[in-house]
Amino acid sequence: MSQCRHCSRSAEFAVVGIVSTLRIKPRLQKCSRSEAFCKNCLRRLLNGEIGTASTLLGPVNDAYTELCRQLRQRSKANSKIESD
Ligand SMILES: [Zn+2]
């Protein structure tokens, strides 16, 4: 049973963010880790009453960082193929 990240009661919702590339094929997509919240805390969070922007954006930021790392690896792999 997931617990609410804010109040530790049992969570009713999980929030995830997805970062995906546009205009780059094949598309790279990265899902953030999910953050669980009870209904009350999620409502308050979205109203700006609790938490900070990083409560939801922190995991998205991590997903974005990972996506960028994969993009760099891919472009390195591609440039190797081209130079051969
Ligand atoms: Zn809660």
C-alpha cells in the first residue's frame, strides 16, 4: 500500500510526469518516478497550499536529466557510425 508522500496516510493517487523528445526519431521518452498522494494532500498541493514546485517538478527534473543523458549517448553512438 502506497503512502501519501506528504502526510503518510494511504495514498489514493500517483502523479508522474513524462518528458519526451519532439522532432527526434526514434522518439525518446522518460517517465518520472511516481509520487503518491492522498486526495486531500494532492488537492492542497495543486492549490499551492502545501509543498513547493519541486515536490512535483523534482522527479520530472530527474527524468529530464536522464533523457538528456540518453540523448548524448545516442548522438555519440551515431557519430561513431558516421565516422566508420
Ligand atoms: Zn496526504
